[in-house]
Amino acid sequence: MIAYMPTIYPDELVYSWFCRYYVHSGCFSHKMALQELYCKKSDYLNKEFIGNLNHGAIEQIEKIYPMDELVVDHTMYPQYARFIPLEQKKDALYRLGHEPCDVHHLFCVLPRNEGEQYLRFCPMCTREDRERYGEAYWHRKHQIRNVSICTKHKCRLKESTVPAKSEQSYTFFPAESYIGNSETVIESDPLVIQFSEYLGSVFDAPMDFENDVPISSILYDGMSRTKYLKPSGRSRYTKMFADDMSEFYRSIGMCNVASMHQIQRALLRDYYDFSVICQIAFFLGMRAEELINPSLTVEQIQQEQNSHYMKEVVTVDWETMDMEMAPILEKLAKGVYDGTGNENGRPERVSERLVYREMGLLGHQLENMPRCKAIMERYTESYPESWARKIVWAYRKLKEEGEPFHWTDIRKISGVKKKNMQSVIPYLGKHADVETVDRIVKWLNVC
Ligand SMILES: [Zn+2]
């Protein structure tokens, strides 16, 4: 039973709000606070969204704030869902507030790069919050991918020590305790400021739940006013565009510049990453308003659709694509394999299907990319071996938690079916020490 919920602050992350709830409610342990809010021990929680709340918590929270409002105004939804197709956008809104869901199934959440690993804060906002509210909190706008400054104060954001991604064991890190006093560095590059303000204003704009204008059409329209699209509208110079754009963003010190492949996909309408699309639009000189409130006619949308049949001036350059994709694939595969990239932290088998889906590749494209293919081969394993790894992982996780547990807990957390249990035995030795293997085998033999 939730005793008392503090008021949520403007632009505060729900995660931050729950951290403050934990501090103010008098819950003496994380476990207690977690039980009041969430469903079960194994529920993962995501700092950018809300997580799988229990019914009681939803009911009580809805008395104060409707779930939809919380999702739109207090999670990173306006970033990840901004450019996805309308139906998908509505579906994501509902599911984020009402159903247990893995956000990776709702939209694309790219792996985190350098500079995006920890929750960030603005030293000046912190000072103001402390004066005004008596405490600091985690702001959403400081967490937008690829934005390096606070758009309100034009000063550089600082990284805290609190990991931004979801973790295996969830912890409340209230901003007040994790943000110290730090010096303010004002950003001097006008382009960095302009770019950050651009992303900030797109992020802040109300979400459109009525019109379904494909983002690829909007970008096509923007591109048609530049040298990157032939006046006939029938061929585009994607390679030149990608090169110029990359040079531009590197010159302002941005590290996560959209790749040629990401640009191609965004232009061909199956890619909706916020940062990639904003990078393209900003570089094309499009006004933020064009992204937020597009005023395209049906004919203009149709024209863009027809353009999908046009010939690219450059055909796919497999060598470059392979080089570009290999590090991304390596990161994805590793995260899936050891679980660090998965929402619940559980290791998974790296299947081709998953890789094709997550990387947005078309059938058999991996065949043309030897570096990527080699990575895939390195991660290939049989089902029984992947089950063995899951069981070892679940065993270690439960052991770490330090409470007594039963064999069925391992089964539940690992997700391995009972009938498959025996087949894992030959693989245990490869992934655990002798003592752990002994323990697990003993268990397997009695269950
Ligand atoms: Zn600020």
C-alpha cells in the first residue's frame, strides 16, 4: 500500500519521482518500496519509463495522475515514439502505462554509447531546484540522446555516477544524494547550442495523435530543397549527403553521428530513431516546426512513396556497410549474449532472426558482409547451451540476492522449460566452475 506520493516536478522522470517516494515515504528498504510499487521480484525496471507496476500502485497513482499523462510528460516516450507511425505510437502509449512490456518491442532503443551511460544533470538547474523545491531531481530533458547542454542555461550537462540503463538489481538513486556541487561550463559553440535547442524543442512539442504523415515524406520534402536530390526528384545523392553530414557533426564535436546505413533507412521509411532523424532534418536546414506539425499534401506524400522505386545514385557499398555495421553488431550481440543489453538482464541466444530485426537488415544481407558474418559465427550456439547459460545466470543471481531459494525460482527466472532441463548438463562445465556445476546437477537430478 502506497502511503503517500510526493508531487511530481516539471519534466521530472517517473524514476526520479519514485526515488523521492522511497526517500520520503519512510520505507526503510529498497525491497519494501519496490514491493509497494512493482509486481514481482524479477520485474525489471527502466529508468526511462515506468516499469511493470502492480495493480494497487496503478490505481493509486491514477488518482493523482492519469497514466497516459505520466508517460507523455514524465518518461522518455516523446523521444523514442516521436516519429513512429501513428498506430504504433498509440499502442506504445497504452502499453507503457498499462501492461508489462519490453520497450524494445515498442520502438527502437539504440545501445548506449560513450557519454550516454549515466544519468546527466545541469549544475545550474540543480541549484535552482534546491532553492525552489528544497531538493534536486532527475530531469528528462537532460537525458535526451546526443544533447550535450542544458537548453535553459546553455551550460554543459554533467554525467552522474548513476547508470542510465536498467540494471539487474534495481536501486533508487535519488538525485539529491547523487548530485554534488559542480562547476558550470557555459557552451560557447553557437552550432552546438542551436542543435541542442532544436532537439529540445522537438522533444517538448505536444505529441501528434491524429495525423499520420510518414517521417520519410517529411525528410524527402526537406531534401528536395537541397542539392542532395536531383531536381527531377528521381535520384538522391545519399552517399554525398551522409559524408557531408558526418563532417558537419564531427566538426561540432558530436560523437554519435548517424551512419550511412541509418540515413538510408530513415529515408526509406522503416527507421524512426529520434537523434538520427533530428540530425538529418537539422542538417538539411529544416525548421523544427516542419517535423512537429508537417503540412504536406497528399500529393507530396504520394510523390515520396513513388520515389522508393527510384534508383539510388549509389548502389549498396557492402564493404563500407560491413565496416560500419560490425561494431554495432558486436555490441548488440554481446549485450544479447551476456544479458547486459537485455531489459531483464538475462542472457539470450543470439539468433539470426533477432539480429536481422534489430539491425533492420533485409533477407540474406549478412551474406555480403564477412566481418558481420564472423561475429555471428562467434556467437552461434545450440539451444541447450543457451539454456545452460541461463540456468547458471539465474543460479548466480539468486545466490547473490542472498535469500533462500527453491529450484522452481531458477526455472522461473531462467525461463528454461522443465522438459529441457536435462539437456543442459553437458554444457554447464563450459560456463560455470565445478562447485556451481555440482550444485546445479544435484538439483537437476532431484527435480
Ligand atoms: Zn539548466
